[in-house]
Amino acid sequence: MSPLQHGEKALDEGIHADGLNGHTRAPAQQPVSGEEKENLIPNASRHQSSTANSLYEKTKSLRNGDALQHPSAERTTDGAGANDNGSNLSQTPAEQLFPVLETDSSAPHVSNRPPPTPTHGPIPSEKTTPQDQAGEHTFPEGGLRAWLVVLGSFSGMTASFGILNSAGAFQAYLSTHQLVHESPSAVGWIFSLYAFLTFFCGVQIGPIFDAYGPRWLVFAGTVCLVGGMMGVAESTKLWHFLLTYSILCGIGSSLIFTPAIGSIAHFFCRRRAATTGLATTGGSAGGIIFPLMLQRLFPEVGFQWATRVVAFLFLFLLCIANLLIRSRLQPSKDSRVVQNIWPDWRIFKNRVFVLTTAGVFFIEWALFIPLSYISSYALAEGVSPAFSYQLLAILNAGSFFGRWAPGYMADLFGRFNTMIITVALCLISVLAVWLTSSPEEGSRGIAQLTIFCVLFGFASGSNISLTPVCVGQLCGTEVFGRWYASLYTVVSFGCLTGIPIAGQLLATEGGKYTGLIGFVGACYGGGLICFIWARVLKVGWSLRKIY
């Protein structure tokens, strides 16, 4: 291991320990049994007086000096020392009366066990297992309770990310109805602010999840998300939508998203990528269902009742999430852990984590632009309104398989390896397929646009499903929420600015999408470079390394 890698590993361990309880703590001493003490003193008394005096001097020296430096070391003593201090036997622990001295054939020997070494695990309690106390967790990797948590996360993600993946349907409708007089960039702020709050609020929600668990977070998210969608139904102006859709629904989505992902990490390790990908397919399922449902309901029942139907569907899905999302590792009752719910910015001293954060920033900067503008792009290119809305559903259908399949592959071939492959596929689909498509030329152009939706949907599905497992590979389970939230605190600013930048590029070029598509491609190129760099720092250039 190189000095750089050794130093980063030591830094990770230090941050891991501070994130758990603020300091490192050695395990409790194991007392010497009564039988050992009974056999020890008679044996020691039979040694020559010179040996006894020597041992007594060493014992006295250890008590005055070395004992302060090695409080967990086992101790033994000789007969003379025991007799001289017999009055203290009832007040002094046996471990302090019997220190283990240097190897000596004439000295009594109590135990072969080496002195225990400090560990960086959680503070032991009646709730933790021996593996947890040692910092080496065992995971169920299945079972009814674990799979019910995955189902609950799937339901929560269907509501919170389903509506985000349906942004294109709302954007296309609002731009031609309630907000017809607003610029594309102004309308884009509605959806970018939603995405920003979904990720940015995790800076506090993640550590709270680590300290208190998911129950009240998911309940509060349910109230915000359902209430926000009811408010969207009554909105008519830009600031109405900013308050209801962007702020209220965005905060509610964050309250559900972070615990839904974090709870899965408590039950799965070896299969974490596959199960996280399976749960995040809920966002793709919502992205298929909601646009098709809104396309049918907008002309039949109007905007208000169409949005209310979505809100009632949210209520049903989030009730399932409230019942099933649970954490396995019990929140610590130690006051230092409970109070330490603020993010630890020292995490960003880890260069691999910084590069991972930068890579996710670039891909999230671009991810929501096709989701928001694919329907508008199709309409501008002369595609029928019905098929323009269906393109968004097709993209999310590709994303459904793209969230689970790469997760399964990541468990076999490495999380970072799989992320690099899928980001490269996103880059190819944007620059080689979308940029060269011409739907106005007829069926061939429409077919090429459909291929882009399927290909990009599949490749971009991993952008969200693989991010948490890549972060989980860099930190411990107990502090996963803090690391994950710290990453998305930075990434959220990319989500905030991506869609408005795309709208401004669209306005600058007079409605042409060339600059917008080029910006998306550049972002995925930057993300690909960052993930490759992070992998090289950890395992080098070897293609055979599973990482």
C-alpha cells in the first residue's frame, strides 16, 4: 500500500470513529477468573526472595508509570508483592494486582492473551451484537423484514422521485397554459428548485436518520408531499408553483428519499447495489405511470382534479412506506452520538470522496435536463402531442431496467467499475444519438429519438441507484447517512442550476436545442473523468480490479 493510500485509510478510520461517538474507545477489560487468582498467589509465594523483590519493584514501577499508558494491559504479581499489599486486595481490581511482565522463566504466567487493542466500533450497549461492537457488522442479506424494507423504499421512491421524473409532463403543460407568458428559464426554476431541495435538505436529514431512525422523517415527508400536491392543484401563478411544487414537495421528497436509501444499507452489504437499484426503480415506475395518467386526465377532468388524483395516489404509496421502512441498527442512546447530528466537513479531506462528489455533481447537473425537456423537444420538432408525452414514459421505462440491472452487475464486477461504464454510455447516447436526431424528417428521426430515450433511460438509471453504494464503499454503515447527505449537499447545487441553464441556452439560440444537448454531453464527460480518476487513486489502472 502506498503512503498516500495508507494516509487516506487512516483518515477514513479517524473520521469514522468521530462520526460514531466523537472519540476512540478501547474495549472493556476482561477480569482474571477466581480460579486463576487462587492458583497464582500460592505459586508466586514459592519463588526465591530475590525474584520476588525484583518482581515487586517492576510491579511498583508499572503502577507509577506504565500503567497510566496501558490501562487495558493484564497484570500479575509475585507472592511478596501480594502479601505486602494484602490490605488492598479488596479495593484494587485483580487486573491491576497481576500485571503481565516481560517474559521470564521464573515468573508466574497467568494468560497467553495479548493486551487488547483499541477498536473504532460503536459504543457497546445492550442492543449491539459482538460484531457491531468490533466494528464488523453482519447483515441479514435477505429475510422477510429486509425485503419489506425494500418494498417500503420502493413505494416511497415511486412518490418522491416519480413526480420528479414526470417533470417533463408538467413543464410541457404549464408552458402552454398557466405559465404561457413566462420564459422557459423561469418555468425551469420550478423543477430545478424541487430537485435542489430534494438533495440539499439531506445535509441535515442524513445525520438525523443516523441518530434517530427513519420513522418520523418519513411521516413528516408524507405530510409535506401530499399537502404540496394538493396545493399545486390550486396554483395559477409562478410563485404559487414555487411554494407548493418546488419548496413543499421538494422538502417532503427529501424527508422520504434519504431514509428510504439509508435503511436498505442496514440490511444488505453484499447485495446492497442490487437491492438499492431495485428500490430506486420506484422512481422510474412513477415516471412511467404519472405522465401517462396526466396525459389522459388533463383533457378529461382538467388540471386541478388530475393533480388531486396524483396526490391521493401519493397518500396510498406513502402509507406503505410509513409502515415498512425501518432501520436495523438501533439509534445510539449515547448523548455524544445523539447530539452529533451535524455533518462532518472533514469528510472532504478524503480525495476519493471529493472526486466521487464531483463526478456525481456533473451527472446530476445534466440528468434532469432530458427528463424536463424531452417532451418539449419533441413538440418543437413536430412530433404529435400524444407521442411527445409518451417519450417521457419510454425514457423512464428504460430507466426502470437501468436502475436494477447495473446494480446487480455492480455487486459482481464492482460499484465504481459499473458506474464508469454507465456514465460512458450516457455520453455516447447524448452525443451520438440525440444530437444527430432529426424528428422533423419523419419516421426515421422519430425512431432515432425513441432509441435515444431507451438507451439514455437505461444508462442514466444507474446515476441515482449506484451513487449510494459507491458512497457506502467509502464509509461505515453507521455514518452512511452523514457521508451520503454531505455528498448530495454539494450535488444539489448542480440540480438547482442545470435546468435554468438549459432554459437560458434554449432562449439564447432562439429555440434550437443544439447548445442544450452539447451542455448535457459536456457534463457527462466531466463526470466520466472524475469517476475514472477516483478509481485510479484507489486501485490503480488495472482493469482486472473489482472496485
